[in-house]
Amino acid sequence: MTQVPTDRDETDGQSPAPRSPLLDRPGAVAGEGRDASVALHYGDPMREQRMLEEGLGVVDLGNREVLTVSGPDRLRWLNSLTTQLLLGLAPRESREALILSPKGHVEHSLHLVDDGATTWITTEPGAGAALREWLERMKFMLRVEIADVTADWAVLGEPHATESVEGEPLAWRDPWPHLVGDTTAYGPADDHPGSTRAWREVIVPRSDLVAAVGDRPVAGLWAAEALRVAAWRPRLGFETDHRTIVHEVDWLRTAVHLHKGCYRGQETVARVHNLGRPPRRLVFLHVDGSGHVLPPQGAEVYAGDRVVGHLTSVGRHHTDGPIALALIKRNTDPTLDLLVGGLSAAQTVIVAP
């Protein structure tokens, strides 16, 4: 369920992150490939989901890679390269940003937080080396220094109150609504009512990881992924491929600033935003739960006997059962029940057709 599709492999598929000491906890089941350094679950994924929704648990995201950008030109430079407005970013403020190809296709997803002297970036497992290499090529004569600090710094994911707290740890705050909480109240994307808790990624020294968790319950990646799918939250390498544009996966809401200066791929973003009609659209699926096996990521989605897309993420929610995200052709009738792996799948519109 957590395997990143192979069409964006930049490494040999193995995580460069050190093995997490939280894998020594009772019941821990390690992932594979890029997820091998952290736990998929600790024996009870459903209970772990409930703990996260209640704001009690924490997820080991130590497989994510951590880069730093220092120097006086860092925010101006990153602002010129990414989809997000970063000028004037105050210490401890965070943003979600994307790096696009010249044709507007999504290449990198960045979770950024600045501490006043350094911009901290966390990115997907296996993506750090390619991101750093590209950033190094873009430095030119600017006063910036880039470092990969994954070996020394780790990431913990946790629900948190939406209010900012003085003295809180260095953390990226997810701007996406409904990452945790009630999954039954979802309507069209623009009608999300918000949540009393949001999500953050806390960046901590690896040597302090166990102490940072303390006696809180720990959840695995399966629990976090199920809640992400329930929240319709896109993820690089899952909801994206080599031709994804931001409009298809609803990333305009949190990762793109439509009124900032030029950046690579901006023409495509502006053109599709103004004219509409992206070729594909992200959809949420409630999958028939009568079977015991979930359809695999990448499985073809059918409308009748016609293939209209593929599954991008799959999870088993503790109240909603099997759920999934899929990319389908834009003009697919939103009232149709779809089929995936021989199972009926009721669609909920995320990106309007």
C-alpha cells in the first residue's frame, strides 16, 4: 500500500534513511524498499488510525528525506524556483511548494519551514538526491548552500491544534483540510468545512527520536496513509506520474500561488486555470468491502467495459472500510459507479469534471 510507483524511481528503491529505533517497539512490522527504515504498523492498524484521529498518536516518518538551504538569498531563490510565494516568510512559518517541469508537470513536492536562518525541506523517500542535484544546478551566483541532512534529522507526523503555540518545535504544518477527523462530512473540495485538528511534520534530531515520542502511542504508515486517502490528500509518486499537472490532483488549493512572479511551468498552470479542462481528475472511491483483498495500487478503473483511469492510493479505513484515490479521464460521468479489480467503487468528486 505504501510502495511508490516505479516510474519515478531515482534510486535503487532502497531508503537512504537510517533504520528507525522505533522499529524496536513491540509489534513493529517494517516496510520494504524506501519504507524499510520505518514501520508499516505496530500490530493493529485500525486502532492506530483511531489514535491519530483522536490526537493521541504519532507516526514515524523517518523515511522522509530532509534537506536544508541556508544563506541570505535562500527564500528569494526558492521563491523563483517553486510554485509557492515564499518572500517574507516569517520564522517558523511553513509552506507546501512544488517544482514543475518547463511544461508544467509536477517533478518535486517540498514541505518547507524556515527558522529565520535556514529553510528546512522534507520530501518523499528516495527523492532527496534528485532534488538536491537539481537545486545545486540552479544556484548560479546566489548566496545559498544546500545540504542533505537525512542521516542526522528525522520526521515525526502528528495531529495538532490549529492554533500556533509559542515555543513549539520546528515543524511543517500541513495546509490541507481534514487530514484527521470526521470523514463522513466531505463534500466537493471547495466545501470542506475544516477540522479542529490539522497535521504537522516535526523535524527532530535522529538521536532524540525516542525521547521526542516519549510515552505516546506510535502508529505506522498504513494508518497515516488510510487517513490521507480519506482526506483526499495527493502525494507525490502516488497521485502523480510523469505527466501530472497540479489541476488534476487539486494541488492548486495548497501548493500553488496564482499571483506570484514567474517560475518554471507557470504558463501551463495559468493556461489550464483560466481555460479549465485538465485531461484527468482525481476522484475518491468507496470500494466494495465484501472481499478480503484490496485492489492493488495501479489497478485499472473501468466505467462499464471501458478503462478510464487507475488507482493511485488504496487504504482500509477503520469506519469507512476500503477506500481509494484514482486518476480518471476528466469527462467520465461523475454519477457512474466504477469498477476496479472486479469490485464496485462509488465515486465522490474531488476535481470537478
